[in-house]
Amino acid sequence: KNVSADKWELKRVKKFKIAYDKKIEPVEILRTLLPESRVPVYFLSNHKYFNKEEVYSGGLKKFLFYSLASLEAMKVLRFKPDIIHCHDHQTGLAKNIIASTYKEDKFFQGVKIIFIIHNLNYQGKQNPVILEKVDHDIDKLAPVVNDLKDGDINFMVQGILSADIITTVSPAYAEEILKPELGVGLDNILRKRKKDLYGIINGLDVDLFNPATDRNLKFNYSVEPDGQQESKKTILELIKGKQKNKIWLQKKVGLPVDGSKALAGFVSRIVWQKGADLITEEIVKKSDCQFVVLGAGEEQYHRHFKNLAEKHPEKFSAQIKFSIEMASQIYAASDIFLMPSRYEPCGLGQMIAMRYGSVPIVRATGGLKDTVFNLSGVKCQMSNVGGANGFVFKKFKSKELEIVLKRALDIYYNKPKKWQKLQLNGMKTDFSWDKSAKEYVKLYKKLVKN
């Protein structure tokens, strides 16, 4: 509903009907082009299931309808794909629908399925009655029969079992989910598919996340190095740009204005996964820096951060809300970016932060481990910075975060050249989709070849 037909110049191209939940549902296909390209993008419209503004409202009955409608739309458009790339548990039954509803249809013969796991914790467990919505003996398929033995249907399990290739959003996460600690009860199933499991880090839209052009910033600044060596002009522009944004943000969120004071940012869904509880009052009191938190999520963590802000207004600001605009402002203003996650399949925050010259402190898990390279040793010389672009701690303990934050602040205040090197290393790291896209193309070619 919240996709503007006028803004994206959507054109109605086809109409069709499908049987779903013992009713005949109308579906309309709309078409536009990917901006600045000739790549067509299709949207599906249905008043009953796609009439909400929130993407995830409506539950899995909506996404099961979406899977069925998407497959039928391919037939209506006469577009037979080589590969269907399914994302997360919401599309986990796509292959099952092909094997049941379209089992006598030659259209989908030879079509391969890639299933990508974005977050294994969200599995889509449902009462088996939901299968009656698509009918056509889907409950008689072997993977479904086995799944039903525990009294529910798990959409994530079905995606894993039925796909030709499984991917997830970082190499480290692909390894972690094979073990009980982060396998969320599915590690045994995933180990059986290990040879078909790949980890490819998500890319970043480097045009969208660019402090030189970001319209959400009060002061834009460039992070592009001049040639191979960073010029003094580049470093000076970075320092001035971030300091001006910091002072502006300090005023906006009510922190004492001090451009020389280190500012640590935290932008995230405020939930159990993200390690909000590691940012304790003890850390706030002991650390020689200010903190600004932005996000929304679980009420217990809202209370935790609000309490810190009330007790330490001179050091802590809690912005409990969702704001794309303020997120950009924190990336630009912060010197340090905190991501102490319990687990993190990929994570974009650390990559965006580095793009804006903020040095990340992360826990060694998932995509954080794949993208942030630790500066180890307090006494390391300038030459030892090497390819480091941040700080990493391993154990999920507040004391570990406290220690590494203290080390980061020591370098920030006492070794500015080393700090600038960390910033520039992060900004030079290629987080664009170029590399990741090539990895996906390799998988696509492998599937088509086979």
C-alpha cells in the first residue's frame, strides 16, 4: 500500500486470478524500471492481502499468498526464470508449491531455487492448517510430512530442505548456524545441507550512504581519499566535517556541547539480539565520552536507556524512536559506533558507520567479524595499524565492552594520527554490492550449469 504508483511510475500490465483459501482472489501486475536502468521490476496488487502499510503485517497467510501469486505471475508474464531467489522463511514454501500446485505444469521444470537465510531466529512456525490455503496435496510432500510430526509447519525448515542452494548473509554466520549455539534448533538440518550452504556478505548502497551528498546531514563532508595516499586536506576535511556535525547533534539531543569530547553512537532495533544490556550504567560512568542511542524495540531496553539518560543527562541521550534522518546524523557525528550484538547475521550499521568515518566497536560474531578488523594491543605503533578499521571483543560481557571502549578512547585522545588511520581504513573498505554481486553470479552460473 505504501508504494506510490505515481512516484515510481507503475504501469498496470496484467490481471489474473488464483485460488487461495477456498476463494478466487484477483491479482494485478504492475511494472516499472529499476532507476537508471532498463531492468523491469514487477509489483503485485491485491486489496485483501496487500492493503497494509506495514510490510510484515498480515502474517504468513499473506506471504504464502504472495509466493503463490508470484509463481502464477511468472506464467502470466511468460517469464520462465532459470533461478528463483527466495528470501527468508516468508518464501520458504515456494518450491513446495511448485512441487504440488504446479506438479503437472511443464513451465517450472528445470527451474532452480536459491533460498537465503537473513536471520535464522525468525523461522515462521505455523499451525498446519495454513497449508489448506494452497491445497493441492502440499501436505503430502516428504519434507512437509516429516516437518508435521512435531505438530507445526516450519517455513524456514521447508526453505532449507527444498532449495537447490542455500545462502546466508555472511561467511561467518554460515559457519555459526551449523553449531547448536546459534543454530536455533536447526543446526542438525543445516549440517545435512552443509555442502550447499554459502555465506555472502550483504552489500551497501554507497550512493545512498554518502556523507558528501546525504541530505539528512546539516554539514556534508567528503570521505574520498585523493589517490593512494590520504592528503592532509582529506584528513582535515574529515575532522572538521565530523566535528561540526557532532556539535550540531549535541545541541539537538541536549548533550553538553564539546567538539573535543568523544561521542559513541548506537543505532539499532533495541532488542535482545543487539546487546543493549551490555551498555551498563557502570560503563557510562567510567567512560570519558558521551553516548547517543537511537532506536525502538523492546520495552525493557527502552526503560534501561531512558533510565541512563535521566541519571546521566550530561553523558547520555536516549532517542527512543525510528528515524532515518537522525540515524544519518549520528553516523556523521559519532567518533565511535557500538554494535555489541549477541549474534549478527550480517549487520549494516558497522559498514555505514565506517563509510561516515565512525570507528566501530563490535562483538566477534557473524558479519561483524567479517567486516571489522581489530586493532589489537594498546601499545602498538602507528605502523601496526595495518588494515585495522575498528575494535573487536569476543565474550558477550559488559566488562569486555568496557575494556575495549577504554582502549579506543585512549587512542582517540592520545594518538590522533593512529585514530585517523583507523577512520580512513574504514572509509576505504569496499562495502559496495560489486563484490557481493559477483559472488551471487558465481552461484547462479553454478546452478544453471548443473
